Amino acid sequence: MILDILAPRSNPDSCGWVVDIGAHVGSTCVPWGEKGFRCLAFEPNKAVRDQLETRSRGLPIIVDARAVGSGLEASVEFFTSAVSTGISSLVPFHESHTAESLVNPVNAQAALEGHGVDEILYLKIDVEGYDHIVLTNIDFTVYSPICVMVEFEWSKTEQLGISPNEQATYLSNLGYHVAVSEWFPVVQYGQRHRFKRAAPFTGGEISDASWGNLLGFRYMKDCNRFVDLMNRRYS
């Protein structure tokens, strides 16, 4: 959806990077790479990173195997699940989680600077509960993405004391027009989910029972278009 909105008016040679933190098998970054956009993809789970590297071969995509966080975490456990490869996390929020390895998360800002990222077009963060920590360790006085996406789900962030409303408010305070892409509660991870609605964030409470994505847009017209497209395509 973001590709449909931003790519037609963006020059891959001059518009900045697509940064995909929590890239999984590349469903976000690979289509951007196929259109010639420079992409930086972080994926610490080797089981899916192998697929990501295969799919991104020959494309302008850099794959980084490190976990991303604040950089203050010292040798923390990385959890994977036999239920779904999509819920690997630094936060053990599901009964199927098992500690696979120890990782030393890199500071988000340092990781971007280390790769020479000077400008970001689209920043996507989907790290299963650790999203807000990653987001708050990026300096938005240095970077000003046209669009920022972070996942929200209270069951994943409750251990960290971070609510969906806090996440949305943080994006809004950065100056973004925020859209809430809300889905009904997860029945089973790894299975198809049911869309509820997309709506502008107005400061009210986001249901702790739902989950979805928060989209911060620099321009109101992009926010409105996203809400309209989501509701027409998935409702």
C-alpha cells in the first residue's frame, strides 16, 4: 500500500532509503528493490533471513543480520516460535516462544549511520513488541521519513509497559499525521487475519484487544489516501 502511494512520485536515485527493520522474508523491501530503490533490511532470524537474501540477490538491498534496539541491551535472548516465523522477538510474549540464541542488539541510529543512510523515504519497523524502543532510538532531527510504519499489539508490548496509544502519540508528537490500521484480535499467529478498519488517529484510546500498524505520514493527503485505500481494499 505504501509502495502504491509513494513510489510513483519518488525518484529511486535521489529520494532516500527504504529501511526495513524486521524484514522477515522481504515482503516489504523486495518490491521496493525491484523498482530500483535502495533498501536496508535488518533480520536476525536466520531461518527467514536465508530466504530474504535469496529473494534480494541482484537488487539494491543490503541485508543486515543484527537485531536492532537501543544498543544498551547486553547479550539478551532472541526468541523464536514453531507456530510462526513471523513472531521472532526479543520479547517472549507467546507460549510457543523458545530462546534460540543470545544477541547484542545494535543501537538503531548507529546502525543507520554505519550503513551510510543519509535520508529515509520509508521507515518500516516490525520487530514484534520491540518496535517502540527501536523507534525512539532513531534521531528524527537527522532523519525525516515521508512515511513511518510501526506495529502495535498490547499483548507484545505489555511486558515493556508501552501502550498502542503511547506509540501513536509519540509519532504524532514528531509531527506526523497518524493513521491506525486496525485488525481484529489474532486468532492464531501464522494464519490469515481479519481487517477491522483504518482511521486517522485523533488522540483517543486504541483498543488493547486489537492489533495492527501505525502509519505516520509527513503529508495529510498521504494519510487520507492510505485510510481510504485500506478501507476500500480490505473492508
